Amino acid sequence: MASPDSSGNRIQNGLRLAVIVPTLNERDNVQTMIAALDSALDGIAWEAVFVDDNSSDGTPELVESIARTRANIRLIRRIGRKGLSAAVIEGFLATVAPVVAVVDADMQHDESKLAEMLRRVEQGGAELVIGTRYAETGGTGDWSQSRERISRFAGWVADRVMPQKLSDPMSGFFMIRRDVFVEIAPNLSALGFKILLDIVLSSARPLTVSEVPYEFRQRHAGESKLDSAVALEFVIQILDRICGRWIPPRLILFGIVGALGLVVHLLVLRTSMGLGFTFGQGQSAAVAIAILFNYVLNNLITYRDIRHKTAGAWFKGLLGFYLVCAAGAVANVGVGVLVFAAEPRWWLAGIAGVIVGSLWNYCASTLLVWRKK
Ligand SMILES: Nc1nc2c(ncn2[C@@H]2O[C@H](COP(=O)(O)OP(=O)(O)OP(=O)(O)O)[C@@H](O)[C@H]2O)c(=O)[nH]1
Ligand SMILES: [Mg+2]
């Protein structure tokens, strides 16, 4: 594999495959994974690149100690960054192997299929080989019915926007020719958890795909990193695909949250009037509560990646959001009045005011309330 030449340089002797293993607190899986790769890839010149996002459980230290004694085990340690897709991309770009694969660290993917997958690339002409749970002998192991249903539903949604048919577009277990990946890399969104989806959606042409069925196994050790944020990132990824060229996905989420805010507004107004308050009082309460509702939801969903977490930042953000929305209301009324003066149709002027006010709220929130560091 890699051996030093007379000048001390490493010579990559016929390296054929790099296996990227993204890790976030997976210490107790590292040795099992390496042993499994050793036996699955016996006779093949391979290397593993662990891409760790500064796990706190000792994962990077363990990989480092193994990498000191083995040339084909490597570590990329990322600090201040997160995200499965981004980690995998970094791993793919950090190797000179002609073929790259990604395997979860928790042993859920079947590494014994890697040799067959490599054969399909090297001899079968495949550019992309996907481990699939939803074809022939593949399976989702002991997944609960609800998780399998969610996964299949997400696959169905993905299928609507996919340029080519795949039995398991949500798979996290696949292999690709590195030159093909490098060609696509500049177009990737690098968002979220679903890197395969990103690759297929970002490719300028359909790829030559081969599928290898495998049975999804139980997590060996450690805890799942899958949470509701992953589902949200998936929605953003799909929105980005459908309309990202014209409208940023964040603006769409902002708009959806705003529409829900309108419902809250009307409910509060109706309740207040029912309780005997005047319209002015009810409307004031509705505005205050709807803005609070929008702030909470935008912080949880629209700006989740840069959300305010500490109490101090949260309240400061809320105050900023009230101010932004107050200015938005002024812009809304001002534009409405102007349009009505030029074209006295109430609904046209009303809509024009709402559009300008909402766009202002979105732009000012993005620039002032949830500023990217
Ligand atoms: N570097 C890096 N790795 C990550 C990140 N999030 C998840 N991972 C790794 O990506 C792989 C997949 O994550 P899992 O938590 O197993 O997700 P999953 O397989 O969809 O969910 P489970 O079935 O519950 O295990 C694991 O090896 C994780 O350690 C991340 O932000 N950065
Ligand atoms: Mg897993």
C-alpha cells in the first residue's frame, strides 16, 4: 500500500479504494469497523478515512492512535463544523484513490458487499454503486414499522424530483468513481444528511448506476444521531432542488411560518373578541402573540442551523424580531397606501403591502436577527 521511498515520500502503491467513515461519537465502533474492513477487503489495496467532527467521546484520539501504526487508516478532524454530507464530501476529496465509498461507523451497513461493489465499478462499468435496502434480498432489519414507513415515504418524495430511478435514494451506503464525484462536487448543496441524493440531483447527466442489495443491521454501539433536524434538512434539500434556483429554501420556510402566524393571529383575535375585548385590544394581542409564535418557529425551523440557543441570545433575538416586524408593518401599510392611491383596488394594495412587508421581514431577519457568524 503506502510505503516510503528513498526521499521519505509516500508512494501510493496501486491504491484502489478509499472507504470514508464519518464519525460523531462512535468510539466503541472504531475497532470493530476496522477489523470488519480488514476482512472484507483482504487482497485489495484500500484505505479508510475517518472524518470526525470533534467527537467528545475519544473517537478521534482512538483513530489517531491506530493511524500511527497503520498507513491505511487516516483521520480528518474537523473543528467548528458539523454535517454528515459535508464530512463525507471532505473525505472523498482527501484521498487519491480512484474509487471512494462511504460506510456508517455503527456497523449498520454491510461492509462485506464492498468487494462486489468495487468489482462492479472496476469491471462492470458502473460509476455509482448503491447499497439498497429496498430491492431483492435487501432489508431494513429490525426497524420499527413507523421508521420504515418514514424512510419509504422520504424515498417516494425524493423519487418525484430524481432525474433517475433508484430503489433506495436515501441510502447512506454507496461507492462512486472519484473522478465522477470531483466533476459533480462544485454543484453539491452539501446540506443535510443525504449525500447520495445530493450527488444524483447535482449531476449534470444521469450516472451509470448499479445496485447491491444488503440487509440493514442493528447499530453496534453508541447512539443514533438521527433526529428531527434531519427530517427538516431533508425538506430543505428537496425545496432547494425544486425551486432553489429562484427562491431560497429559507424564504419558503419563512413564508410557511408566516402563514401559520396568520392563523394564530386570527385565532387570538377571535378569542379576544369572544371574551369581550375591543377590536383594538384583540388586534394588539394577536399581533404580539403572532410575532412571538413566528419567532419561536423561525428559530426552530427556518434558521435552525444558526438558532439562538442561550437564554440571553434568545431574548435579544426576540426583541430584534419585534423591531424588525414593527418596521415591516410600517412598510406594509406605506406600500399599501401608495398602491391604493395609484390603483384603487383594495385587494391589490393589500397584497402588495403584505408582499413588501414580508420580504422586508425576511431580509432584515436574515441580516439582523439570525446573522451567520
Ligand atoms: N463527521 C460527522 N459524522 C456524522 C455526523 N452526523 C452523523 N454522523 C455519522 O454518520 C453516520 C450515520 O449516523 P447515524 O446516527 O448512524 O444515522 P442513521 O444510521 O441514519 O440512524 P440510526 O439508524 O439511528 O443509527 C454515523 O457513523 C455517525 O457517526 C456529523 O455531523 N459529522
Ligand atoms: Mg446508523
